[in-house]
Amino acid sequence: MYTVEGNYREAKKFRRDELSLREKFDGPRALETVVAASNVATLLDDAGKSSEAEPLHRRAVAFLQQFPELEQLRPMPAQTGACGRIR
């Protein structure tokens, strides 16, 4: 919601706080923590900070690669935009 309104600073703080809490309470290897890291990475990408986002994206990919059965949940190419995001 913050990013839709263009309030990057608040969105970044909210997402980073969420990630910090997830790491503290759920642990660094919990699915919820990885999703929170991916959310921060997407926000950073949207702000043009790809080099800062990349380690977080890699973390999410490394986690998901542990579960090959999740491959079936990948959206088909027709469902994604140019960057591979679901429309």
C-alpha cells in the first residue's frame, strides 16, 4: 500500500521491520522470513536498488530450491509480466 502511494521511505521501514521481526521470532530459515526478505528485495528493485536487492533475492531462491515440489506452483509464462512477476 505504501508503495502504491509512492511513500518509499515508509514502505522500506515497514518491510525491513517485518524482516527483522521474522528473523528474530521465526528464525532465518522459516518460510515467512524468506518471504519477508523477498518483499524487501522487490521493494528495493522497484526503487532501482538492484545491487542491494540481489542478495535477498538469492537468499529466497536458495531457500526455495530446497523444495523441488514447489516447481509445480511456478506461474506459467502467460501469467507473468516482462520481469517474471505475476500480473
